[in-house]
Amino acid sequence: MQINPYLVFAGTCREAFTFYAEVLGGQIVAMSTHADMPPGEEGHGPEMADKVLHAMLMVDGNAIMGSDAPASMYEMPQGSMVTLTVDTEKDAERIYAAFMPEAQVMMELQETFWASRFAMLRDRFGTQWMISCSKPLS
């Protein structure tokens, strides 16, 4: 079984996934638009033709998927976060810096009792993230 986040955007999926691929060192392995749908299957009108119907980003064997939603169906994500668990403090700091300055910070990158680096933020696309680097085992 795999459990993968599926992110929904208000027309910025392509931009978001391009950014995520760059920051996270991943590869976009699928990206189709509403215009790619077979004739007769289009359901959201011509304004959605160039918007992403489905995207998949692979990062270290993990998939993040997403799409664009029509404005009438889009709601800003809340109540969940995508967690990035990184191996080094340097990785945590690099990723955190890449999201700045356009992110809404909920918790600055810092040491906590459970992590050597931890942060929570909402990026410019509306996705909420946790960045976590565990403390070394003693």
C-alpha cells in the first residue's frame, strides 16, 4: 500500500510542481491538462483547457500528485500538511530558505525537543508543509 498526498490548486499546479521538483530534487513524471482529455470527456469548460488535470512528482521514490480545480470548486487547504522528513539540518535549512520569502510561516525553522530542525509554513501556492530533521540518536 502507498499513501500519497494529492494537492489541489486554483490554477497554479504547473508552477507549483515545477517549483517543488526544483526545491525537492524530484522529477515530474506525469502532467496532463484538461485539453488532453478525450473528446466528450471535458467537464469544466474552455477556461480549464490549459490547467493541469493530473500531475505526479517523484521524490526519492515518494509520489506527490496534484491538479487544478475550477475556481468554483477550489478551497484553500486546511487541516493537513505535507511533511518533509530530511536527513540533515543543511537540507532543512535549504528547503526552508527556498520557500521564503513568500511563505506564511506558522513556526520558524528551529530546534525543538524532538527535532534538530523543525518548521511549519504555508507556501505561496497554498500548500501547508512541515519540515523536520530528527535529532541524532545518542
